[in-house]
Amino acid sequence: MDQLESLKKELSTLRVVQKKPDGKNARVARIGVLRKDIARVLTVMNQDTKSKLRSHYQSQGGALPLDLREKKTRAIRRRLTTAQAASKTTKQVKKDQNFPARSYAVKP
């Protein structure tokens, strides 16, 4: 948190100094670096809060909030689970039991 505040303060001072004509190019480059640093710090903070929330909801049990669930793609989210795809109807189970696959002595 304190690192973020110090980066923001430094950025604001550079923006104030930028208005003056002397040494402009070096300051402009430094502003870009500071903005990237701030983005990195915020990214890490957001990842930490999301991971803490995930562990909190996981320990509670039940459904996760939508923004904490895995995103993947829409098609993957709607796809059948492996258990659902592998399940057979009662008719198919009876067919498999009554008519097992034939085994031949001669190989093709």
C-alpha cells in the first residue's frame, strides 16, 4: 500500500515538473515507467484479494460468485461434464450387457 502511495506521489510531482520546458524527454520516459510500476502493484494487490476471496468462499462451501469462477469460454462452460458425457441410458446399458462385443480368433 505504501509503495503504491509513493509511486503515485512521484508520478504527480513529475507531471507538475513536466510543464516546465527543461529536461522534458527524460521525465516523460520516467512517467511511463512509473505508470507501469503502479499497474504492476495494483495487479498484484487485485490478485491477492481475489485469491483470499476464493479461499474464503471455498471454505464456506456453496456456489462461488460469478466474478470468482473460472472464465474459460462460453462454449466450454456450457459443455457437458465428463461424467455427463460418459453416462449411458438404461436402454444402452441393457444392449451392452445382452450383446457384448464379439471377439474373433483371426486378426484382420
